[in-house]
Amino acid sequence: MIYGRFPYLAACAILLGFGCKRTADHSTDFTAEFMFTKGIEGPAVNAKGELFAVNIKEEGTIGIVNQKGKGEIYLRLPEGSIGNGIRFDLEGNMFIADYLGHKIYRVKKNTRNLEVWAQDTTMNQPNDLAIAPNQNIYLSDPNWSKGNGKIWMVDSSQKISLLEDNMGTTNGIEISPDGKHLYVNESVQRLVWQFDIKEDGSLHNKKELISFPDFGLDGMRCDIKGNLYITRYDKGTVVVVSPEGNILNEIELKGKKPSNISFGGRDGKSCFVTMADRGCIETFRAPFKGNSFK
């Protein structure tokens, strides 16, 4: 499916067919500009509704933002580590992808204590992560200079496995609500791939879900219906794609460089988008709650 094939009216018809209300076509600011560095990434919301993102005020930090958009440093990573993606597991533990130190950190629920959960020096730079219902962690691992990338898995026993090699610049990564499919995008190649997940966590049946003729792809998340919300880096939008690969909607952002997205808010329908060019978080409302809030 090529991006841009569906004009506005066709997209509206598709939306109505899915039985959802159309959301706002643009975002608003949730935090002040440049509260974070240009390395802002990894928005994630825990069960308490607290919003986290990396690199608040300075590189190597994890920030926490309250419901009024006020942020502060939650913790600092060790020297030589800079965070990227953040996710919470079903028990409320935080996992942080450290792209500089080739690590995955775990922060146990209700603590600020860092522990190295996984590490492999052969990784390019663990970028974003997704957690399956069985607690397997899937990692995207791009090599920007060579234009290629990998996909890794860390299972609940902390064993690291290389699942896919010789891909494009793997970046955004997400798991379908039923836990049966893994979605991975390639930023430079502008492709989104779908894999089936086997019982042992390995991947097979790779197929193209959708491709785009321009601009980059970065973070992405699923709502409870399985629709993918994909940040379009340099275009300044979030595009909503159905599980069949159809474009349902596209939300205009104030900035041009959205790096990642998360669902949150009281009902799980608020989307929070980290903006690399503005050092802040923008927000908009979605018709369905995020998959992590089901």
C-alpha cells in the first residue's frame, strides 16, 4: 500500500466504517518548549498515569511529567548511557533502551534503582522496544551510517536472541493487541513490516504492511483496535494505519520532527508525542485507548 493513495474523503469513509469518531486534526502543546533536549524520546505512561520521557534538561536523564505538563528529573543514567525507548511491563517495571551503552535497564516498580537487564556489545544501538504479553522484549537496532538494522529479543530469563539481521534502519517497533504480530518500521527505507510471532517468540511470515514515498518514520504505537499510530519525522504528522495497511487519519503537529508517541491520560485516549525540534511534548486525542490500557 503506497502512502497518499487515500484522499481525505476516502479516509473519512474508512473511519466511519470502523465505527470511530474523528479526532482533532492537529495537536496542542503539553509541555513548554525546550524542557527537554533535542534527544527527547521514549514517551511512556505507567499505571498511575505518570508520563516519562528521556533527556529532560540534559542528556542521560529520565524525566517525569505531571498532568499539568510540568516536568522534572526522575533519575539519571550512569555515565556513558543515554536512553531512547521506554516501556512498562504488566507488573509496572520500567525498561529503558540505552543506545549508547548497548544495554537495557530495568527500574523496578515504585523504585528509582537501575539494574542492567540485558547487554550485548554487538548491538548497533538499542533504539526502541516493545513488550509482548508473555513479557518478551523486542528491540529495534538501527545502524544509521550503514542504513541497515536488526531486531533482537530478550526473554523473561534475560536471554538475548538476534531474530532478524540485514534489515533497513529498524526504528519504531510495536506488538499487536492479540500478541500475534510484531510491527517494525525502517526509517530511511520508509517501510513498515509485519511479522507473525511464533510460540517461542521468534518471527516468521515477514510481509510489507505499508510504504511511504517521502519523509521518515520513527516511533509507533497500537490502539486497542490494532491501528498503528506512526510518527512521520520531518513531515510533522502522526499517521494512523489500520491492521490491513490502510491510512485512516493523519494528525498535524506543531513541530516537524516527532520522535515517538505514547498513549495515556485518564482514559488512555490521549496521545503524547515527543518533538525533537522543539524539545517538548505535544498531545492530541484518539478515538480509542492505547493497547497498553486495555
